[in-house]
Amino acid sequence: MNLTGHKKYLFKYVILAVFILCSIAPAQVSRIDFLKEKEDARARQNTESAIQENEFQKARLQARKDAAKGLTILNAIGEPIDTDKYILGPGDIIGVNIIGSQAAYFELLVGLNNHIDIPGIASINVKNLTIRQLETEIKTVLKRQLKVDKISVQLIDARLMKIYLSGAFETPGAFSVKATERVMDVIQRFGGLDPLARLDKIEIRHTDSTTTTINGFAYYLDGDMAENPFLQSGDLVFIPKAKLSKETITIQGAVKEPGLYPFIEGEKLSQFFKRFNHFDYKIDPQIVIVFRKQYGENKSYKIDLSGRNDNYPMKDIELQAGDHFELGAQNEVYVQGLVQLPGSYPFISGCQALDYIGMAGGSSIEGNINRLMIVRRNGDKKRADLAIEIQRGDVLIIPEKFSHKIIGDMSLLEIVGTLISTTVSIGLLQYYMSR
């Protein structure tokens, strides 16, 4: 074959190759366009899903905020949140601030499954995580996919949780509180405590069957925050009532709310008055009378609450169950002991002891007005006649009859029956012994 023939064959092959290429090229371009369109469609779908998820998150956040509008009192946070101690839970709203070339800010709601969803990026389990730990977790996740300089996480709104109040509350039951609220704040807000509530023995019973006992007075008086812990979801706050016969004393006289009050074992009068804030503005600090039953007899002691009167040897006293305290006022007279209506009465110039005993309803059957005892403001204590003129701040004490100490509440028939029974018994005993 000559050279001309080779050229003809080569030309044919070139024409064939060009034809094949022209046939394949459009198909390859179409395939590339198809793949590109498919990738773009997938990206649009992911973007739309992320937008929808973000809108859903926003809707949930807005609904959560709307639901809390009626609980504005709960939204107040009285102190900075400790990001190293606050444990996240369902209902918390977290704010994430991203600083960098791809700056952004968004809020995330912790779901019932303890997860937060960062739209189009990740879902993070926050169970038992603190805010600081979550911040570290979010940084790790976002820095893999975004170019950021700094990420900060903060608590925007604390979750609502249900707790229970029981014991000495006037309205016990279930209540919704913020996770940022402390136990004494909740007690003060819901209020309505029985006067016999033992705030020194508050029990916080947790869902894991453990119990924390706190002293509310240590927080109120000394500001001890260890005695005012944060509540946990499902906690039951129980405040016991004082036992009437073993844990109460009586306060009367110049006080706003006289009555029975619980005391703490080993507590002294001065310590009790430190936490007792119901004094009347008319109180005379030099007149505090303590009535106490000792060895079967009623005793009275005068204590100088001001500590300025040297005539009173007693400046303090340790409380005992059943103590009765009469707080004096500057313009009142006190009638105590065995009268019908013991208590304080206004001072009236020129009135005698008999007049004040009459104001108190007269002596009871057991009382002996002929052995009247009077305690003066200066501490003098003396037996007095019924005609004695009364002075400001005097305390009148009607003692028990001697006969009542011996026979008590026995009637005349009971006394006669007892004597006859005793005589017959002695006679029979002598008869049998003489045989």
C-alpha cells in the first residue's frame, strides 16, 4: 500500500474518532449537569430542612416564652448563675453567640429528651451537663464545620419545674418554680406558714430518696447560703410542726401576735428574741416576766431584756417547754396566776389591785387573792393588800390556795368518801391483827 492509501486510512480513523467524541461529549456533559443539579437539590433540601427546623425551634422558643409571661415573678434571677454548677435540663433556653468570619447568634431549647438541636449541624445530649461543659461541647462540634474565633454559651431562661410543699404550709400542694430558685425564696413567696412551723428543721426530700435538712433561721439571721440551697425537679419541701407539750412556749403582752411559738432545744431567751420580730412599739425592755412550773409549783422570774437595770440579777434564761413570757409595755399592768382572764390591761391612775383583779374576771376557784404578790418595774417583789394602789408596769400574781394544793379538784363528797374508806380500812386491819 502506498503512502496515499495510508493517509486515506488515517483520515478515516480521525473522522471516526471525532464522530465518537462528538457523540459521547453531550452525554458526559448531561451527566455532569445532572450530578450538579442533584447535588444542588440536596443542598437546597438540607438548607430548607435546616430553615424549617430553625423555624420550628423558634416557634417552640416563642411558645415557651409566651407560656412564661404569666409567671413574670419567676423570671427574676436574684444572683449570677454559676456556670460550673447549674445542671441543664428539659425546658432550659440556651443562647449561643459565635464570633468570627461566620458570626451568628441563636437560641436553643433543651428538649424533653435532654437534647439540643443545632440546625443542620448536630444534636447534643446535655443530660447532667453544666453550662460550662455544654459550652466546651458546642465549641468542639462547631469548630469542625465553621470558621469561628470565639463561642460563648449562656442561660437565657431557666426551666420551670414542679416541686411539692407539705407540712406546716397553709396551702400545701404542687407548684411550678424556676430552676434558679432557692428553697427559702420559694417558702417566702408561697408563704402561709403555721405559727408552729419549725423553720430550723426543714426537710428537702429528693426523688432519689435522699433528704437534705436545713436550718432556715441560719439563713434569715446570718445569711448562710448553705442553708438555702437550690431546689431540684420533683423535690418535696416538708416543714414539721412543733409538738405542743415539748417544743412550745407562750408569748403574751406587748407583741403584735401573742400565742404559742416553737423554740429550739438549748435556746436562750436572748437568742429567741433575736429571731422573734413581732414586738409592739410600746414594749418596755425592762419588763419581761417568765412564768414557769418547777417541782409542781408556779414560779415567776423577772428579766431585764435591755440589760441596763442592775436591780435584775437575771439577764438571760434557757427556754423550757411550757414557759410563759409576759412582755411588758410602758403603759400597762399585768394580771397573772389563777384569774379568769390573765393578761395585760391599760394603766389607770388611782386604780387598786382589786380593780385589776376584777378586770381580769376575778380569781378562779383555785386562786387565793389574800396572798396577792406584786412585782414592781424596779424588780421589787412583795406580798400586798388588795387596796394597794397600782403603778405603771406592775405585775399582779394570784397564787394557788394551800387547800387546793393538798386536795386538788376533789369535791366534798369525794373527800368524805375517801376519809370513810380510809377509816374502814384501818379498822379492818386492826381487827384482823388483834385476832
